[in-house]
Amino acid sequence: LAVAGAGFAFWQRYEAGQRAKASAAFIAAQSISVPGPAESAFAKIAADAPGGYRLLARLEQANTMLASGNSASAVTLYKSIAADDSGPIGAVARLRAAWALADTSGRDDLESLLGPLTDPKSPWSQLAREVLAYADLRAGDSKAAEGAYESLASDPDSPDALRMRARAMADFIKSGM
């Protein structure tokens, strides 16, 4: 029993050390302001770090890809993250992918990508609906876009900043753009 207890204590210390190492590497990678080297640093963390840091590093890696203009690879990685995680990191990855695709993809593709977030009970619902409202506007369906933005602007569950953006967009569309 003592050997099992010692083994468990050793394992806990080992895991704590791995998390501390990943934390330090993540903080260092965040301080890199050039996208290419930052992408490489986050890729290394994603390959070596334990669970949560691995997921965050993959998200940051995709963000740096997007910042450097490599949107196709970023979207692929965002979609992979979303497939691997049904929690908040996966939701953020879905939203980032949707915004990266919003100017080039059709509404159906965006709806498919954002599907899990559009449930009215989802805390991400309003943010997903904003992407879809933009897709309507981009597709030339100003009536649908105006209605969607009006709905977001009057939704008490919409974050304040989103309500203000939606109000401004609805007013912009009403003015004839």
C-alpha cells in the first residue's frame, strides 16, 4: 500500500511539473509578436502539452495562422478543434472558423458549421446568429439581415457590445446602406 501511495504522489508531482512547463511555454509563446514563430511555438506546445494546454495551444496556433493570412489552414485547424471539443474552446473555434469563412462561404455552410451553437439555450447562440446575419447581408438578402440584426439588438440575452453592433447594423441597412 505504501508503494502505491508513493507511486500516486510521484505521478501527481510529475503531472504538476508537466502543467507548469506547459504554462511557462504558453506564456512565452504569447509574447511572440511575429505570427510565423508564434505559430511554431504554439504547434510545439500543442504536440507536447497535457490536455487543456494542448487545446488552447491549438486554438492559438490557428489564430496565428489566420493572422498571417493562412486562412485555409487556420479554418482546417479550427474545425478540427471544434470536432475534438464540445466545450467553450470548441465553440470559440467554430465561431472563429465561421468568421474566417463569412466572406467566401454560403449561408448553408456557415449554418452547418455553427449548428451546435445556434440552439437558443446555447450561451453562444447570439454570436452564431450574428455571423449568420452577416452572411445574409453579404448574400444580398438585406431584409433577412435587417430582421436578424433587429432580433439580436432587442434580445436581452445578447451581450451589450453585440446589441450595440446589431443596432448599428440594423440602422445601417434601414438607411439604404
